[in-house]
Amino acid sequence: ETEANLERILFVVRELGPVAVIVDEADAAVGDRTASGDSGTSARVFAQLASQMGNTQYRGKIIWFLLTCRPDLLPIDLKRQGRCEEHIPLFYPETVEDRKEMFLAMAKKLKLPLDEKSLPDLSKTPSLSGADIESVLTRVRRESLVQERPIDAKLVQEVVDNFRSLRSQAHELQLIAAILESSDQRYLPEKVRNQISSPEQYSVLARKLRELQVIEDGPA
């Protein structure tokens, strides 16, 4: 059924083109050529997707976006040129302008009455991901209702000060994998590019990734 359903989906995608296809949690969703334990279903699903993505007849007509926080787990066959050929890393917003845009975008998503005047000094806020900022603003809404306070810069700052984001070795692993998997150095922030400006620095980062992979995934 899985393979038949996938074939029907791919047929619809081919008929709809030009179309963009987004696959979230791609490292878990697309299967693997070497997968076992499910009578070969995952391997066949992978083969179907890889064949479709590599079909030059649909180049420019079907654009695939594979989203993952573990690009190192994606099968190498999918990451080669002609399939997923652009590897674009996404980092936490770093500059004040980036943070402001993320806060306002998340506020719009949450339908929160927040404008630039309601934002605190974002140059002093800690490093926050998009999900962290969404969580902060959800708490802002809750605190505003519970305390019967307006949503202003003071309230947002209080919530930010009390917010604690989960950080672990898994986050470091994801960050390093994103850096090393990037297909164009221009996708990387300048300070990140400086970390791998030489082959020696690149090797150090690659070795760190392997160490974290052993800790996270266990010995191979």
C-alpha cells in the first residue's frame, strides 16, 4: 500500500507541474537504499523517490525541498547534483535586524498585536531559534491575558529574560552538520566561514561532527 500510494502521489505531482514539493523531516521520511526490517519497503520507497527526483524530464517542473535538522543522515544518493543539489543551511537569526524580522513574522503568524515599538532591545537578547521566538510570543500572549497587561516592550522583555531554551549536544551536532553540508560557502554567515577557511579548520569541524554522531547515535 505504501508504495502504491506513493506512486499515486508522484503521478499527481507530475500532472500538476510546475510544482514545489516539500518533504519535512526528510531524513526519516524518504527511506534508505540499505534499510531493512520492513520487507524492503523503505528501500523501494527510496528508489521511487530517487528515480523521480533524478528524472531530467521534470527538471524545472518539479522542485523538491527536503527539510531536515540532520542533513548528515540523508542518503548520499539524494544529496548529489541533479537531485538535491543546493544544500542551504538555516541558522538562528544573528543580527538585530534578523531578530526583529523573526519576531514580527512570528507575531503575524500568531495574530499577535505586536509592532516594532513593542519590541525590546534585541541586541541584548540571547540566541533564539525561530521556534524559540514563537514560544516566547505565545508566552507573551498568555502573560498578557493572565496579568491583564498590554503587550509592550516591557512585557516582551520580561518573558525573554525568563525564557530558557533547551541546548544540548544534539543542537551542536545539527549546527556543525549544517555548516559542513552547505553546498556554497556564501550561504554561511561570515563568522562561520572563518571557522572553515582552511582545510585544517574544516578537518577539525568534521572530526567534531563524527564524535558527536557517536555520542548521539551510538557506535556504528
